[in-house]
Amino acid sequence: MPYAQGRTYHDADSHVMELSDWIVEFADPGIRERIRPLYLGAAGKAAQNAIDQAVARKTDADAMRALEANVMGPKGWAALGAFDPSERSRALDLLGFDKQLVFATFAATQFVGKDADLLYGGTRALNRAMAAFCADDERLIGVGSVFWGDPERTVEEARQAIDAGCGAVLVPSMPSGAISPTHADHHPLWALLEERGIPFMLHIGGGGRPLPKTFHENGLEKTSDFLGGGENIRSKDYLVLHNLPEMFLGCMALDGIFEKFPGLRGGCIEQGALWVPAMLRRMDLAQSTFRKTEPALHLPMKASEYIQRQVRFTPFPTEPVGWLIEQAGEELFLFSSDYPHPEGGRDPVQHFEATMSGVPETARERFYATNFEDMMGARSHS
């Protein structure tokens, strides 16, 4: 009996738990030798043991039965389908999810840096790997990645990712280089995504940590994150997770990108949604307050209306979805599990349902399925 039953469930956030040599086989010669080992932080202490156990269980029928009976239990590399695509298909059977977006976890640590050739070559290898992971199961939608830099190379990597089979493209929330993602030099990227019906994605970690590390130097007992270290979010990080995506989306709306590319769609993933109602109001106030001195703000629609039309958000399981729908509308929010990361918990459906008392069935259907389909377009029905 699947974990999620009784309706269509589209999962807007899941991950691959990479192996160190995973993207190497997809890299072009000249880049392959330069790709670095995975940086796993605190997770590295337990990762190899979990990987060894996952490999061993394939020939252990009792271990596989136990895992399949508790598919939402083990997390990370120990989870069913964490790094094996055939296992992920079996995991989807047991989870009951009809579609699932799949993001990388640690792979960018193998190539991100100031070396542009390694950056773009590693990006291409990762995108090929993501597409291959999802290729044999139409329920899986691989999320490719691009990084800000040379606009021509950025759009070319996006094109390569789409051609390889990726169904969405992750962009960093924080720009790098000398120009904004809204600059005309980057318009070919947005045009490509619009033309191909491929949404852009923002995701936690897509631009650094918005909370300066100094705030953790508070003289109190050191605290750990979900993984036992300090690389993941903690309480004070949670308070400001929205800063980077709110800044990005505000610039996209106020600079007219959503007006110029009305078919462009986007998702803001694993960064919560409690901040969205305030963001919508703040964007409209910025537009009305400064339009006398900023001609670009004379748009046909309110800034908030572009967001409502073109962007979707994943609340955390602890956030009040019913209240969010009441405040901001039923078209904005998406179900997600974060499988197999621990942050999604062992029963995200129950957590979300507990906050939706009184929410009509039409809004529930939008949260669990229809809003995802709107964001993904034809790809969600393939």
C-alpha cells in the first residue's frame, strides 16, 4: 500500500545522493580529470558506511523487504533509491507520487569555483548525469543547473541540459559577475526557457548562506544541524532563508522579466513560504512608491500579479498552508517531500494536512497536483 493515497501527488522537491565518481563518467575529456571529490561536510563521516550498506542490501532479500516496508524511514544514502535509479522507481511506487522533481545534493562542490572551464564543463557533466538518472521513468523530472557568468555559455549549458532531457533548470539566487540575471545579456536564457516550456528553479543553497557566520559566534553552546554538523540550516538560518529568493524574484518582477516573458514559469523550492504574503505586498509598495523616478516600474500589472501568475513555492511541512492559501491565494503553493533528505520528515502529508483544516478540496487539489502541473506545463503530463 503506497504511503500517499487517494489523490494525485506531485512532489516538487527530491534529491539524488551522489557518489563521488557519479558525474565523472558524464564529463568530457579534459574536464573529467579535473573534477574534484565530493565535499560532504559532516555527512561524510557516515556517508561511506551508508553507501556500503545500500550496496550490500541489494543481495539481501530480508533487508530489502524491511526497507520497502518503511520507505519514508531511512534518509540520505540509506534511503531506497537514494542513488540508484531503478530503486528510485520502486521508491516512487511505494511513495505513491505521480511526478517528482529531482535535484542534485552535493555535486556542485566538485566543480564550482573561479575556473570557468571547470565550472561549465562540470555543469554539463552534472546535467547529463541528472538526465540519465531520470531517463527510464517518466515520473522523474531531472533538474539541470546553470551558473551565472558568461551569458553565452550560461544559455548554452541550459540548452544542453534541456536537450539531454532535464525538465527544469536551477539558477543561483545570488548573481555572480558584473550584471544582474535581469540584464538584457541574459534575456536569451529566459527566452529559451519560455520557448521550450522549461521552468527555472530557485533552491536552498543557491547563492550562499544569507546569515553571516558571526551570528553563530554567540558564546552559547554550539548547535548542530540535521546532519550533525553546521553546513545545513539551523534556527537562525531559517529566519533569513527567504532573503535571497525574495531579492531575486523581486528583481525579476520589477525589472520586467515576467512581463517580457509571460510564458516563463519558476519554482522557489525548499526555502519555505511563510514570507510570501509579505513579499507580495512589499513588491507592490516598492512599485507604487518608486515609479515616479524609475520608469521601468510602469508595468501593465502589479508586481505581485506577475508572481502569482508565474512562480510557485514549497512551504516547509511545519508551515501553515491553510493560512498561506487564505493570505496569498491557492495558486501559489506546492507539495514537496524533500526525499530522501531528513528535512522533509517521515510524514510530510500528515504535517501539511494538519494545517489545512477548512481548506476546500479544490485548493487541496491545487496544492498537491494542479499548481505543479501549471508550473511544469506539458512536461508534467508526459
